[in-house]
Amino acid sequence: MMEIRTPKTHKAKRVLEKRAPKLVENGKKTLILHGTKTSATVSSVLMELYRLKKGGAIKYSRRNENIRPFESGGETSLEFFSLKTDCSIFVYGSHTKKRPDNLVLGRMYDHHVYDLIEVGIENFKSLLSFSYDKKIAPHEGSKPFICFTGEGFENVPELKQLKEVLTDLFRGEVVENLNLTGLDRAYICTAVSPTKVFLTHCAIKLKKSGTIVPRIELVEVGPSMDLVIRRNRLPNEGLRKEAMKSSKDKPKKKVKNVDQDDVLGKLGRVYIPEQEVGKIPLPDKSKGVKRERREGKVKKNKEEGSASKKLKESE
């Protein structure tokens, strides 16, 4: 029987609360693993994927002999690493005579394998093979554009699945608002054939266009490669329905002093501070006050005039 452990420290409690299911999930982290044998190309691809995902990826450099994602029982170690690191996407690289320069991309649901797609790497070019102005190099952790070109991404099931996996892999954390100046990179995916996709990484260069919207230029900064689809495994219908469930109750911002009544509808409470009327100074700009002052001055001048006449007569 599996032992259920309860957190004994505040730190462990915070970790469990962070990993608990949420209405709005956190950004998906990527787990990068090496197989029993990897070629120089596969090692370079894994390292450069880690650099592109830096801050949102965990990379293990040890070789893993027990991981075979497409075989029954071969995903046990993979699910253990996913639970340990709280990663929901993984990239597994290997190299054999039957499947050279091989990558397995997959997603996890509840720390169990959700779906898999296996691709082969061809025509790989690393970051170091591209020459460009380093001032336009993308910043770490910036949000990317992701462009999918070709009808195959809508018609071919394998390419459609690859599109979903690549989107989850590169998009990072989901945000509502985005500053245009913060977009400095783009991933371009082109469907060359029903089983082949060209993937490249570009920097975005904003130039003046004479209007409010700037003109965008793409500068290829690498890496770039051809992904050839070999095998794939889709989730079963029951697992898909369970993973696609979403709560109807969206998180609403709490509004203070507002109540909802079945009969009267929306009611609000307004709090007004105590008004000290006696201490409030009255404005002197009213016409009546000006007229009174004017009449008072005339009366005063008449009294002063009559008083001075009486003094002269007495003298």
C-alpha cells in the first residue's frame, strides 16, 4: 500500500500548494533528457533547446537506460522525473542505428504520459553557425511569435499533433497583455511535406514604417533543423476528455461593497464621511454677497459724509 506523506514544514506545504491543480495553471516547464546513446547532433540540439528555454527548463546530463517512451513499462522513469521536477513537457534524445539522431517530444497529464511524437533531425545548424548583429539577439525569457506555414498543419493528423506539441514547448507562460517592444524572437515552422517540417529561430528587428505600427524584419539567428516524423501516439478519447475539462467558474475579481439581490439586482453601499457643515467656509463669489457689500460701502460713505458736514457746521 502506498504511503501518503503529509508536509511537516511550511516550505514543503508551499511546494505542494504550488503543484496542486489550479483554475489558471502556471507556465509549462520542459524536462530535457539523454538516452542510452546520443550523437553529437542530438547533444547539441538538446543543449540549444535548453538555452532557448532557459528559466523554464530542467536538463539532466546523465544517460537513462530505462526510458523507452513507446514501450509498455518504459515510461515509468519518465513519469518519476516528471513528478520530481513538476514538468509537463519532455524532450528525450537518443541515437541508434535504426533511428539515428532521434528526438521524442511528449506531454504529460497528471504526471502520466499524455501523447508522444518521434522525429528525426536532419540538416541541423547550431547557433554558432549564424553571423548577425549581437544587438538584436533575443533576450532570455522573452515571449515569441510562433508561425506555422503550410496546409499540412490543418489536414495531416501527425503534423497537427506536432503543431500542438511545439506550441506548448515554445510559448512559455500564458499572458493576457503583451508589450510589442518585448517581442524579439519568432519560431517559424514550415510544412515541407506530410512528414517533414523545417524549424528555424529568428530575431525580430523593428524598423520605422512611417506609421504607428513598425515594420518587422526577421533575422535568422539559429538553431535551424528539419524534423522528420517517424512515430506518434495519440491519447485515448477518455484521457483527452479528462485533460480538456475546464471549470465554468472563471476567477472574478472581488468588488468591495457590492451585493447581488434576487429582486433588486445589483446593490452597492456608498460610505460618506461625517460632514462638519459648521466648519465649511462659504464662498464669497455669490451675487447677493457682492450686492450687500456694495450697499454697505455706499451706506458707510454716506454716514462718513454726513458726519464730516456736521463737524464743519459746528466749527
